[in-house]
Amino acid sequence: MIFYNAQKKRTLFIVMTEQKLVIYNTLTRQKEDFKPINPPFVGLYVCGPTVYSDVHLGNARTFVSFDMIYRYLVHLGYKVRYVRNITDAGHLEGDRDEGDDKFAKKAKLEQLEPMEIVQKYTNGFHEVMREMNTLPPSIEPTATGHICEQIEMVKKILAKGYAYEINGTVYFDVEKYNKEFPYGQLTNRKLEELLEGTRELSGQDEKKGRLDFALWIKAKPETLMQWPSPWGPGFPGWHIECSAMSSKYLGDTFDIHGGGMDLQATHHTNEIAQSQACNHTAPVNYWMHTNMLTVNGVRMSKTAGNGFLPGELFTGNHPLLDKGYAPMAVRFFMMQTHYGSTLDFSNEALQASEKGYAKLMNAMKTVDSLKASATSTSNIKELQQNCYDAMNDDFNAPIVVANLFEGVRIINSVNDGKETITADDLALLKTTMQDFVYDVLGLKSENSNTANDKALQGVMEMILSIRKDAKQNKDFATSDKIRKELEAIGIQIKDSKEKTEWSF
Ligand SMILES: [Zn+2]
């Protein structure tokens, strides 16, 4: 991503030192000044998808949110190593080591090799990420590609006395760990409270403690994905991969770890315990979590039957959706809620976002044709700083969007001749809009430069030219008919002295 910055004419490193970024840290439950361990470098790890089914919308929201966070850090001039893993082994149905292996079960169902399942859903995930205009991470490591690192880490945790082996499976000893380190610190809960919420061990359980979790799981002879280990053939537990891969690529302690808030209580809590037990240092300085999704105010879930996939949202192919929404309208919709707040989907809200996104993109075109004057009626410097202030306050994208609409208002007023802008302010306005709309929020003009877009442009030019001729011939019936019929299909036209413009 250094190349991304190198393309910029301005030296963004200066921006980084000027702007004071504050991040809400889940671990301390407060906003803290962002101080990277080794500036200008920043280590960012985000838990990626488990690729045994289509990526769901909650995950897509998490990755779009962290894409915006990554983009802003890069924009400020930080050299970010962004690691987002692919979980392609070791994830059982229950987060506490119960149930079948998700990949093996799907492989049987679809009659494919487990690695075909992995490839199929990895491809699908990448396609959704591309449609939503997320930047690829710097490293996208897989669990199956890091079995050796995971075995090494389990060996170290065993050697330090925080784990035990029973019959080929290695468990993390939570109660022993908790004597030295607070196990439930990420969710601010004491061990006694956590124990109360866990079922009693039965005679069939091998593990010693109710909260103990598997670091390495013994394979059955029929297990499809298994590897040799010092404890016999098996596969890694789900949590160990993130500890092993984050420390390999970002060090024993790194800056930011993110994920969905559903990962906080078990997966991230166990990641902290594993890393702390292995390295005797806290692995992460800032923990960040994205909030959940609701549909018409009800939590989105498989059991509620109200969960749609990103692909269904784009095509409208779901009973709860009136129509399909372009990926950029969806991304814009996501940016209008803070990443730490619940995001509520409804047809009304999506349609409002679609209109807002179109208005924003029209203004991005109009700004290029504005003419400068001797004086400015608006304070553009203040507008730019308001955008930075919002992002510096824990990446508050919705406030940025509100400020960008102030920019849209200024652009349209100057275009209509109601306000004026100096050449310097116009350059600053363009930079501010481009920086925040494209670079930081990660929006782009939908379908721009496609064959369809060019054809539409040509057809509209022809229609407007016919209308112009009709008006010149005083054939107002025809010119009005064209205007009204375009309006009926959602295209507005606006006449000014010099030209006629059209927009959705
Ligand atoms: Zn993880």
C-alpha cells in the first residue's frame, strides 16, 4: 500500500503528524489516543471468514468497516501491514469445540473435496469484496498454510504449563491461566461469572475445566483434513490460527486487532490467553469490534429467517427486499452508521441511501466544471478539517458523510450561480471531496467507464439534442413530453442558460 500513497502528489506523512487519531478500545472500554508501537508502521489484524459457505452480510460489514479504517490509516501516511486470514481448517460448528468440522460436513453435502469447498467459497468471498471496492489485505494467510506455526505455538504453551494433553487432544487450562492473567478481561467478566454461563462437564468430557478449549484436536480415522503432530494425527483448534499467524506477521505485540463483536467473548478472549501464555506479553494494544446487523429492527440471523446474503442484496432476490441495490449504494449505506453501532437494514433506508449516493456522485462530476470567482462564500478549510475531525474521532464515517453533503450543497450552489468560490478554495474542495469520498470511504462511481455507461451517455446526448431542436422550433409539446417521460423512468433534466444537464 506504499504504492497507493506514492501516487499522491502531496506528502501525506505530514498529515499523519498533524491529525490526532482517537480509537475506542474494547479492552479498556474507552477512547484512547492512537500511538503505534513503531511509527510510521502499523500492524492491523482482522479475523477473516471461515470459507465453508457464502460470506454473510454481517461479515461483509465487518470487512468493509475495516477497509475504511485501513484506508484512513494509509491516507494519514501510516505504512500499514494489514493481515486478514482465511479460516480453512479447524472450525467446528460450536465455538467451544463441539459438533462436526464445518468443512468436512459441507464437503460431504456438496460431494466435493474439502479444499474444493475452501476454494469455491474463498473465490466467492473475494468476488463480494471486489464488488464492495475493498482493498486487498497486505497478507491473507490461511490456517492450512500455517500448521507448523500452530504446532510450535501449542508446544510452547504446553512447555509453559498452561495446557495439557489427553489422548491426543491438547487443551488450554483456563483456570490455571486465570490465576496469573485475567481471562475474561476483553468482555469485563470474572471467571466465576463465565463459569456460571457454561454447562457442567459430563462423564464423557475429557477436559478438566468447563472453560478449557482445544488447541489441537485428535483426528478420527475418517477425518478428511488431518496433519501429523507430536500428539498424533489431528488438526488445530479454531483459535490458535489467529494467535500463530498474527504473531508471525505482526510480532508478539502489535497495534490493532479487529473483528465482529460476536468474536469477542470466545475467539478473541482465547486468542489473548494463548498469546499471553506463549509470549508473556499482551498481544494487542487496541481491540476494535464492529456491531451486529438488524433487519427492520430485528437481529439478523439464520434462525429468524431474515438474513440475506450480499449477492441477494445486490440482485434483490430475497422476499424481504423490494429490489436490488448496487454494491456502492450498499457501501455508502454502511458508511452512514458508525462501525460500533447496530446497522439496521430496511428497504426505505436502502432507497434513501441509493438517492444520496447518486446525489453525491453527481456532485463529484459537477465539481470538475465549476468556475472560480474572486471571493468565496463558504469556508472550505473548515469543511476539510471537519472531515478529519470526524475520522479522528474513532473513524466516525457518518459525520464525514454529513460534511460531504455540505460539500455537495456548496458545489450545487456554485454551479447554480447562488454562491461563489475562489480558485484556491475550489482546488481544496476538489481535494477534500476526492480524498474522503474515494480514498477514505472507498466509494467509486458505479459502472463508470463501462460499455453500458458510455452507451447511456450517447443516448442521453441524442435525446437532449432532439429536445433542444424541438424547443428552438417552439414545439414545446415534444420538449415537455421528453422531460416528463425521462422523469417517469427516474432521470431528471435541468436547464440553465448555457447547457442542459441530466442526472438520476
Ligand atoms: Zn481470528
